[in-house]
Amino acid sequence: MWNQYLKKLSKILENATHTFEPREIGIYLVSFDEVTPILIQSNEHQILQQVKWYGSDASAQNMQIIRNHDAAYFAEMINFTNPLFQVNLTNNKAEIIEKEIEKKLHGSSSLTYPILAYDTFWITALSLEKIIDNKTSDINTDIDIESLKKIINATAAEYNGISGNIILNAEGDRINANYDIWSVVKSQNDPESYVWKHNIAGNYSHSHN
């Protein structure tokens, strides 16, 4: 089903190469599980192989990509590069969560989203507790958005998160958030298989206020 869109994309790229070199052109792909069939069908379009592709945290460490040979082959060919929020896995809480996830899923999985979800849940719960303590009326009484922002920001700043210190800027974005860069490469143990490789040199720190 993606082939018709890939044909349109190929045409756009073809026109772009009249002005720019292929090395000056990139494709930014934001997708979830549909990333695998997109990569599979992209093998049929030669011009799509000539530019570099970038993904998002939604496709970083997606196991379906490396389990499908055609998708992994194309991802490795175009150096499919994806950022993923960097979490600290050296504390005791992270180890506990990791063991619980392995037990539930019968194997290992990325801890990024579970840890972020864990911290988000606690900040939400602690913020709600503050709202309840500060109100004498019913819990469903409306609270204005600015007051809610202040409570959440203060709670996040006080909270010792598994994902690190949580300081938010005026827009609600996290300050000093580090991102790891992941790409698909051939396995060193099995040339016919592919793995996700962490590019240690490719961290991005978002620190504006």
C-alpha cells in the first residue's frame, strides 16, 4: 500500500537532484510499525537508496526492522539514523523495572519508554496530591492552566527521576535532555543478521531555556 507514496517521493527526489547532489538531500521518516513495510518497499526504488534517511524515537530500536531482512538491508544501506532519549540505567530502580519488563515480555526490550512513563506517572500523581491538599473543595473543581503548569514544573523539579533530573522550560520541554543516536548495522556474529547499534559519538543535548 505504501508503493504509491514511495513513487511520489521518488519523483520529488528526482526533481530535487536536478538542483542538489544526493548527499545534500535527506528524508525524515516519522512512523511507528508501518516503518518496516515502508523500508521493505523502498528497495524497489533505486533513487531512494541514494540519499540518507533519518527517523525518530518511534522507529529507534524497532525490532521488527532488524527481524525482516529486506527492511534491515535497506535501513543499513541508507544509514537509517534515529534519536532516542537517553536514560540512566545504572540506578536500582531502573534495574528493578528492567527485571519486571523482562519477566512480563519473556525477554529484554528498550527501557526508554517504560522509564519515562514511570517518571511521568509519579509526577502526575504527586502533582494531583498537591492540588488536592491545596483545595478545600471537591477534587473535580477546575484549576486554571497557569496554576497547573506551576504545580507540575515545581513537582518535576523536586522529583528524583529514574530518567534523571526533570527541569522544564517555559514551553514544558525538558532542559538538558540527552539523546542517543541509533542505526542499523550488520551483526558481527552473523553476517546475515542485523542489529541496532548505538553511536556513542552521536549524542545531542537540548539545553536552551
